[in-house]
Amino acid sequence: MEEANKTVTPASFVCEKCKGTPSMDQIVQSVATYGLISLITDEKAWIGFNCPLCEQPWTNIKKFKREETTQFGLELYNRIASNLGTPVYHSFPYSVHLPVKEPVYVSRYMREIESPVDKLGEEIVYDGEPEEYPDDRRKLYSSYFFGLEAFGPEIAIWWYRDEDIEKLAAYESDTGLRAFPRYRLYDNIYSAIDNFCWQNRLHLDYLKELNLDWPITYLLSYSTKKDLKKAFDFMHILDMSHLQDIPEAITGEIHLIQSSSGWSALPRQTADIISDTYSTSNTVLDHEKISSVVWANFTKDYIQDLLKKFSEMFIDEYIALSKRTDFTYRAVWQLKEKYLSDLKKAIESRPERQKLKQIANEDHRLRVLKAEKCFPGVKIISQNIEIDDLKIKISKLSKVSTERTIILLLGERGTGKGFFAKAIHEASGRKGKFVKFDCGDKQETLFKSELFGHVKGAFTGADRDRKGAIEKAENGTIFIDEIGNLSLSLQAAMLGFLQDWEFQPVGSEKTKDVNAMVVLATNMDLEAEIENGNFRADLHDRIRFVNRKIPPLRNRKDDIPILFDHFINKHDSQGNKDPSFEKITATSDCIKALIDFDWPGNVRELEGVVIGIFDNREEEDRSPIDVSDLPDSLFSISASKDQVDPKSNKLSHPSKNKYNHLPKDDSILIEHEQDGMKRKDVAQKYGVDQATVIRRYSNIRKKAQI
């Protein structure tokens, strides 16, 4: 690439591939469509754009003396600004993608912006510079001309050497993938999509991931809270209905409307607000018609499920588009319209709905399998979407630094917080140990000794120095379980460590620091504990920002059959010794009884049931597990609150009941089943416990098979 020695004109950009010379009009059109590369030092500059004469995208980039580019740059800028709009600097997604095969020298500065467009001052030029910077910094080319406007969720400025630019330019031309930031026309719809994709996937800083606005919570008619922020945000960008700028005041506002059946949430439609402005466009009218159908069905479960899964597919396609040198706003517009149209098809046609759900489910499953590869040593058995999403979020740790990171796991007892903590450790790639520490009910000196360590002579019996759990977790992860059980005085010690990442072994005057990731867990409602004066608000403030809630088993009942089967295989000692033995299964009645139970002890309790079953059966018994094998405790919480003895938590049988036994005639019970009576209703009718009813129906089925 030869350096020009005269004032830059369109003739300076003879394409090395097609050998053509573009006109100024062609250059203007190319820059307006695909963007402009401008890399500058105090003395020199590289100017580049997609060659408008080549059939395939080709990066036509040349090096000039900086003063030679002034007149050309002003003419290009003015012609674009006067006819099409103002070019602004855009670095996304190049700040996270540098697709080059050979290492190149780059330095990056990033800054988050709050407004749609922003300007950066000269004072940050050398912020965050690496130690390997060359002595003569003025020879580095900056991708951003300070003082011009920039847009994106974050602004990334890159500095290059001459040889790096040549490598990257060759890479762009050979692969059709972009390696340089560009100046582009600003567009509100594209900017909103840009931000959505950044916040929901490409913002790899795990700690900042949740430092967004608080989730929007809809109160639905069945009186359960549901976080629909991601689904709403995705639907909002799909609903944006014009490529021109939309006033900043227009946002997808939310109105909660009270009805006789409770609360429902209806978003205010962007299309309704701007319909008067763009009513002459048939495309916009079609768009509004489609979006109104989708909004009307927005709170339906299958639409929520599709929106959540479609959003991930959309981000994948958006990233693939935005990496290409022939990337345009029109392609993004067509992409979002395709997803909006698919949602309408899902609403209006059941076969289309099933087809789209299958596509979305297959894509989601592949995404989960990819996430699970980040923690291969931990097998989390589930097909629940909340657990799947948790796996995907955990897998993000493989891409970021987890030094001195705090993660809080929330979940009832027995939900498997320890498993998720191990998965977090594995996904982080930390080289140190995974160390578990249970807060429990420990005396203060013992607690501090076990957590922080002690020196010889610190207390009676301390005959040598001993490392605590924190020090053992150096370069690894410490899992501190049941932090909600800490006394207030020990909470102060915990807060001191988490604030400064320093600790003092018991009996020592020296302070030590540690490089570790901390995973905390509790089954308590910490906010309620704060209200009751049992938990420090400042400690909660320190640990609450990155939290993951594990759903209880009663909220993911589809997992019960696969978990039960997993635990059967795990504890079948004879089958594990000799694979030729017939696999032990469970009857349908047994599975139904398991699903009907609420599992206050969650997954741990379910595993305990399986262990008890194997303890109570002969080792040679390979018959299916039936209701009769289940413990009576499973049927104790089977009626509504007004039918349960609060002291025993068991079904009460009022003395006024005229039966207290099941009818001898099986046909009566069969008739109840055909009438749709549930097992607990039959039990209530005849004054017996539900276990008796389930066993009787099981026997009826066995008789029918003889």
C-alpha cells in the first residue's frame, strides 16, 4: 500500500482488487451505507471504505499524510451530513471481537455513555495504557478523532501500528469480516437494537451485567410476579416502526390496568404514538397491524417463552450481521421484521406455533449444551428453562476476569446451591481450589479461626500456624454457605473482608490479602432479616448486586421424573456393579404421586426418598418402584390449608365424616376417576389419607392387567 504524496481525491483510491476508480458520489454512497474507516496520528492517516465498484465487499484503505486528507475529509463529511445525516463514531461490536489469525498490537480504552451520542475529550487518550506501549506514542493510529460524536452502549477507542493496520485490512478483504471501528450514520432504531444486544449478551463484564435498571415486574391476573423485562425490551425493539429517527421521549411505557380478575400489564405501543407521523407508509401500517396482534397476546405464556428464546436467536443473527463488511441498517431492519412476523404467525396458526417453538427449543437446547461444556465436572439435571438460563449465565464466567468477584446464590434448602457454586468455580477457569465453608452455629473464635486461620499460640490448643478457608482458596473460589446464619458480630468481620479483600489470622498483627472469587449462599430472605434486625444492611448492599436465584423443585415439576430416574441409577448399587441387570423404573402412579408432592426439602429430599426405597427393598428386587414403596410422609401435605392440622401438617379427618374407609366396589372409585376427581378429593370424601387412595388405584390397575 503506497503512501500518497499529494492532496487526496477520489482518484487516490484506485482499488487494488478491481483496479477501478470510484467517483465522489460513489464514495459518499458507500460510506453512508457501510461506514468510513479513519485512523489517525498527528502526522498521518489511513482512510478506508468498502469499494463501491467491487462485486464482493473489499476494504479499500490507503495511507496519506494527515494534512493531505483535510479537504477530502471535509467535502465527504459535508456531503453526507447535508443530504443523509451526521456520521458518528461507532465501535460496537469491535470492542469484543478482534477476528485476526495473527497477533496484532492494539490498545483499547472503553467508556460507558449515558446519552445516545456523546463526545470524548482529549484527556483520556492514554488512559489504561499497557506497559508494552512504544516509547513514541505519536506513531500510534487512533480509531477515533477526539471531539466528534460517538454512539453505542460503550465507546471503545483503539490504537494501532502501521503493520497492524495492513494485517487487519488484509483480513477484512480476505474474510469479509470487519476488524476496524467505523464512522456511521446515526439511527435510533439501530441504536436501540445495539444497546439491547450489548446488555443481554455482549457486555461480558459479569459484575456490570446486573447493574442495569431494576427489572420491570408485571402483576398478572393469577397474582404471581413475573420478570418480563427481557421479553418486553425485545418486543419494544421489534415494534420500532421506522428507519428515521424516533423522538427520544418515545419509549415502551408500561401501564398497569386493574381488572375484576386482578392486575394485568399492557405496554404502551410505540407504533400507536408514531402512527400519525408515518401513516402514509404501507410498510409501517402493515408493521403496526402485526405488532398490535403480538402486543394483544404479549402476556400469554407461549409468547413469553418465544420472545425469550427468539431474543437469543436474534442476538446471534445480529452479531453475525454486524461482523460483516457489507453490514447495513437495512439488513437489521429486515431481521427484526422477520421475528415480528414469526410471532404473529405463532399467534394465528397453531401448526406454525408448534414449528416455531420446535426451532426455538432446539436452538435453546444447543445453547444450554454449549454452556454445560464450561463446567464439565458438574452435572446439573434439569430441563427447566430457569435452570437452563442459570447455566447460560454461569457459562459467561469463562469469558471474564473473576478476580475478587462476589456472587450470591439464593435458594431454599436442598435446591443444590453447592452444585451451582462448583459450576461457577469450574466455569471461571480459576486455577486454585474450590473451598467450602459452612457458617453454621459456631463460636466466634472458632469461626474466625476456620475462616481466617490462626497463628501458633493464638488460643489454647493452637500449637501451630494454620491457614483458614480464605487463604486455602487463593487463586480459587471460596463457597461460604448459609451466610444468613451469621451473628451480627461475625457479619461485621465478613463485611470487613469483603470490602477490603484483606483479613487477619487470629492472634496475628499482620494483614493478608487474597485473590479469590467468593460465592455466598443462603436460604433466608435477607431483606426480611434486615427488617427484623438480624442482618446488616451494609453487608447486604455489598453482596446483593450479582445474585442468582435457584427455583424450588415445586416450581419445576417437569424435572421430578428425570431427577428420580437419575437418583435411581445413582443409588442402584447392584445395577452399577453389573450393567446386565434390568434397569429399575417407576410406575406412572408413582411418578404422579411424586409430582403431586410439594417437596419442601427440594432435590435433597427427593434423593433421600430414593435412598430410603433402596434401603427397604431386597437387593435382587428389580421390580418397578410403585406408590407402595414411597414413604407416608409424601402424602401428609396433600390438602388445602383449611384441611391440614397446622401442628402435624397432616390431613385431618373430621369425626363427622360418615365413611372413614374406601368403598369395596372398585367400580365406584373408577367412576370417581372418570368424573375427574383428584386423589386428594377422593381421600377427603371417604375420610382416609391420600396414600391409601393412591395404593387402591394402583391395585385396581394391576388387577386390570391380569
